[in-house]
Amino acid sequence: MIKVEGLYHSYNRDGDYAVKNASFEVPKGEVFGFLGPSGAGKSTTQGILTGLLRLQEGKVNVAGYDVKELKRSMFNKIGMSFEQSNVYSALTARENLRFYSKLFDVPTEDPDTLLKLVGLFDVADKKAGEFSKGMKHRLTFARSMMNNPELWFLDEPTTGLDPAIAATIKEIVREKNKQGVTIFLTTHNMYIADELCNRVAFIVDGEIKLIDSPRNLKLQYGQNLVDVEYGDGGSLKKETFSTVDERDIKKLQELIGRKHIATMHTKEATLEEIFIKVTGRELV
Amino acid sequence: MKLLSSLIKEIKLASHSFYFYVEIGFAVVLLIVVAYVVPDNFTSPKNEEFLYFDGPPAAFEVMLSDIDDTDGAAEAGTFKVKGETIDTTLYENDESKYYFTANADDMMTLADSKNKTGAAIHVDSTTFKTTFDYYLQGYETQRLKNLISIFHVNENAVLETAYDSQEIRVMQEVPRLSDKINILPSLLTFNASLMGFFILAAYVYLDKKEGVIKAYAVTPSPIWHYLTSKALVVMLTALVTTLIIVIPIVGAQINYALLILLVLTTGFFGSGLGLILGGFYDDMEKSFGVLFSLMIVLGLPIIAYNLPSWDPLWVKFIPSYHIVYAFRELLVPNGDIPYVLWVSLAFTAAGMLLMWICNARYKRTLSV
């Protein structure tokens, strides 16, 4: 669904690249996470893929369209949910969606259905300017589904949302993916990437450092550890043991036999820890 | 369908926007001013002259016959200057008021207090030779001083004969509008055509601020739909505000078909300028310098129109010059219709060129 080869982009065309030699492919039906800290080149790459930025160097094919020779009909196939809410403040939620529904050449969703989906139906006739930040974000998210996109670009889809709404958004993303929608998720939130993505790409300073599935990354970079809390002479103690080190295994077995175990958890490395390990950078 | 949808959206947005009501409100204020404040014809105040006459009564009688007082009677009066009372005798005709004082000092005091030129006229009682002492304020131009110096090189009678024998040929009969109607071309140019340019730039900046322009960029709708819908709503507003002013003031004495054509075509050009500005800057603050300069340049022909003595050739190259004069031709009886049509055509072509430039510019910059 997306094929990128040797992508470079320089805002001032001065050799100072925001994206350097990026190459990747996203097959149909995949949820692909594009992860990196602010200024890493995520938005630039996404901007090029969605035609918002002009392709300078490299080959980019999106939903069967060569981005170099961008055709407006490409936008019938893609949806884009922006990080910054961008809706008409002077129009109601319903008017916002109704207006956008008329800009496509393909059958579109009913605005009310989308508003129900994101929990805004009750305020459908309220002006978007009177919405909270989270409500505007949900309206922007709903709008991106208007044309039932085959390829869905999501830029920080849960940022600034309360946990319950964020869970709803994630559920919608999963459901759309089940229906066969390919999703390109841009985020610096490793937890949402871990939850939703089939594969992730780590991008730092415009360069893609690695691409793999979260599971493989955890297996490759994670440590096999167990956190144990146990009672010892009236107090609660905590220790971490390796599940591969012979001495640690023996100590753990002894502990289980002699002490009262309060809690015991296997400890996997988080994507964030792996990101730091691989790139040497934090996700700020 | 997409264009219609965009246009309906723009009309809704405009009807919710502050700028729309500013335009309508401004048109209503202009209407009130033109209808109730501007007279049909302005009357200029009479010129005031402060004079002291020193000569025989017979010579004074000759002077009075030249003045040709309206009611043929002198009017006694007084002026209070710095606590001092100065007696005057007033003679008045259609153009001027002549205040005669009892002595030269009073004349100078009065002229000084009123910031006017005064004169002492001396006539020799035997030879009847006349001499003039002018009392100037000091800021008069050298040209005026030269004129005063040479004005009395000949006898009055000689000068009068020469003046009367001047041949005046009218090269072109220019139809005259009443002052009330004559003010309309300036107002319509500013309100309908130039205001649109400012308002449209403001609309684009609002879209940029809300980020909706990005959302539009990821739809299949072409950029020119976005631009055209914006221009159409501004042209429509221009038409409404023009009619608010013109219908009550001019009534049926104008060709409305041509007026609508002119407003729409010049509004189209103004919209193109506004879109260009919106395409190069992100907000009003950043564009203010260019916007303000452009408003001044485009406003210069309006000044030239109202000051016929200042009409340099280069002003004619500023597009708004032809907008003002095209509106004037619509308002004068038997106006130059081909000129109005030519202006409409030219501004349509110029507007299309601007839209073409905007289309290319916005394609590159509409988004990120």
C-alpha cells in the first residue's frame, strides 16, 4: 500500500535533510507505526506521503499513486487525522463533516454515524469553536474516516485524550484494521504503538534506524527478568532475577521454597526502552 | 457540486465572521453619511478681505462700484481682537466679503488675527494714481508674491480689458455630477473593490490559523475550487454592500446590469490580490506592511479623482484609477459605456491571471 525508496527531504534545499535515505514498505492491511521523538522527521515523511509536502528526492508510491505526479483522486483512497485539530470553529460538528463529505468522489459515511462513533452525536449541532480540545480532536479523527479510506494516516491519534476516549479511539482503529484498512500511525507514544502496530519503524534525525514487529524487538532487545516481592521477617522485600542465568534461577527456586511470595512478574523490555537502547535517544 | 458545497460553506463562514458585518456596517455608515451629511453641492465660504482705503471719496465710489455690493448698502460691524474693538464697514458680493477699517493699523491687526492677507489702498487726490501696500503673513508662496508684484504694472482698466479679451476654448465638455453623486465612485471603489482584497486575505489567514486549509488539501477537491469559492463570496459581499449604498442614493438613474458587472469583475480582481497576499504570508501581522502599502497605492487614484489638479500620468497606471472612473461613467448621464465594458473585461482578465498564479502558489504552499 505504501512503498518508499531512498526518500530525502530538505526544507531549505541546502543539504540539511529532515529525512535521509528513508526506505520502507507497508503492505495492505498492516498497522505500521512510525516512531520517533519530536523533530525526528515523522511529520515530514507523513507530509510527503499525503501530498502535503512536495517530493524532492526518492520514489514514493501511495495507494497505487506515484506521489511525484500527484493526482487529486488519490485522496479518495486515503484518510488523514491530524495531530492538531483543524476544523471550522464557526460551523457545527455536523456541518463540518457534511461539508467534507461533499468533497469526495466516492461514497462517504453518514456524518451522524461518525459522530456517534466518536461520542459527539449529542453535540452535533454545537459549533466546533465551543468544543474542548479533546472534542475537536475527536471531530478531526471522525472526519478522517469520512471517505472510508483504504489507507489511513493517523498522527498522534490519542494525544490529549482522556483514557476512556483514547480506548475508544484505539478500538475504532483496531476495528478498521480488521476491515482491511491499512494504517500508518505516527506517534512518539510507544504504548499505543505497542498496542496497535504490526510493525514499527524507529526514526531519529531523519534516518530510519530499524523496522520490525514489537514482539520481535522485545525478544531481540528485551531482558528475561522476573520481579519478585516476598515477605522476610515481617517486611516486604523486592528482588529481580534473570530467567537465563543459572545462579539467578537457583536463587529464585530457593526463594519460592523458603519465603512467602507476595507478587511475581516477568519483566519484558518496553518499546521505549528498546528505542533508547537502539537509538541512544529518548522519546521527548 | 464540490464548488457549490465550498461556496455554501464559505457563505456560512462569512455570515458568522466579524469581517462580514464590518463590511455591511461600513456600507450602512457610508449610506447614512452620503444621504444625510453630504449636500447635493458643496458651497465654499466667501473669501474675506481686510482693506484700508486712503483716498478721495470719488475714488472710493469707483471701488465700490467694482465690488458691486449685493444689497448696495454698507454694514457696520466690530471685531474683538485681544480685548481691543475694531470697527469695520462691510461690503459684500457673491464671492467675497470686504472689511474696510478706519486706519492701516486696524487693517494689519485684523489681517494678523485672521491669518489673511490685508491691503492698504492709497489713491492720490490730485493725480488719482493708485498704490497698494500688501500686508502678508509670511508663508505665502513666491509665486503669489510674484503675482502681486506684477499685478499692478498696468492700470486697472488696461488689465480688465486684457482679461476680458482672453479667449477661452472648451476642449471637451465634461458632464458634471452633483457633489453627492460625485463622491460615490471613490466610495464604491474603496468599499466594493479594495475592501474585498483586504477581507479575502483576512479569510485566508483565518483558515490558516485554524489549519482547515491542510484538511482541505487532503481531499480530492481541486485547489481552484477553494480559491474560487473564497473569491465568489467576497464578490457577493461587494455586490450587496454596493447596492446598499447605490439604490437609496441613485435610485433608477443608473444601469444596474453594468453596475453589477463592474462590481463583480473589479471585485474578482480585488479577490485575486487578496488571495495572492494570503498565499505568501501566514497571518495579518506578517503581511501588514505589504497590505498597508498596497492599500495606499491603490488608494492614490481616489485622491487624484477628488483633487483634479493632481492627476499625474503615472496614477493612470494604477488599476484602481480605472475602477474609479468606470464607476463615474456609470453615474454620469450618457456615460462612456464602452469604457465601462473595457474596464470590466480588463479586470476579468487580470483577475484570471491572478487566480492562475494563486492556483500555482497554493498548490505549493496550501499545506505544510
